[in-house]
Amino acid sequence: MVYYPAKKPWFEEFFSSFGDKVQTRILQAQLGENYHLIEKVKNLQNYQGIQVRMPQDIVIK
């Protein structure tokens, strides 16, 4: 029996997620407090179609 989509071996999943985390930490260290602004710009690239945005962000800590 074959299951689709084929699952990656555990070590491939581990190292691919590890690389993403390292890149994120390096960017956070370099940009400091401005990192969240860069993330917002990256997220804007993913939006498709017409959307309405609130002028404020609600942050719950």
C-alpha cells in the first residue's frame, strides 16, 4: 500500500526546518526591532486579490 503524498525521511524534515530557523535567527539578530516590519512586507507579497487591511495591528502579549 502506498500513501500519497510521500512522506520525507525524518532527517530531511529535521534539517530543512533547522535551516529555516537559523536563517530567521540571523535576520532577527541583524535587523533587531525592525525584523517584524520586514516580516509584514513579506506577508504582503503573499496576499492575492483585493483585501481590506486595518491601519493598526492588534498585538497580544
